[in-house]
Amino acid sequence: MPRGPERIGNVLAELMARGGFARVRSTEALEAAWRQAAGALAAPYTRVAGRRRGTLEIVVANSAMVQELSFQKRALLDAVAKALPDEPVRALRFRVGPVR
């Protein structure tokens, strides 16, 4: 049964959702917010691995940096949450791994 014409906004939203455009934008926003929160000293030694159930996972170059970031976890989380009020980031998790 023909439905008739659809609104262009609905068509574009569906296309972007199918293509993963919103997820790419969200990942870029998370990475930018993390770099800003981590600052110039820590950001080069870290990267965002992803977000799952409100936890932002950060890969860190070495265990000494993981320990240092763990001491600053509350301030870092607050900075990320402030930079991304629409993204539900409730916790940070650090793990050692390769950083690009």
C-alpha cells in the first residue's frame, strides 16, 4: 500500500542512522572531549577506545600513566561530562594498550 511522500528530514535521519553517521559524530565528540579533559600532557599518551553503558574506556600507553590518571579520575570525568552534556558518560575506565 503506497504511503505517500515523506518529509525530507525523516528520510535524511533514516539514511544517517543506517550509515552510522551519528555514531561517527558521537565518537569524534568523545575523542575531542577527552583530549580537552586530559590536557596537553596526557592526551598524546591516551586514546578513546569506546563507550559502553555510560563508561568511557581510555587506552593508555603505560601503567604509570594509568595510575596518574586514576588519581585524577573524578576531575577528568567532570570535565568530559561538562564538555558533553548530551552524552551519558558516568564513569571512566583506563587500560594499558597501544596508542596511535
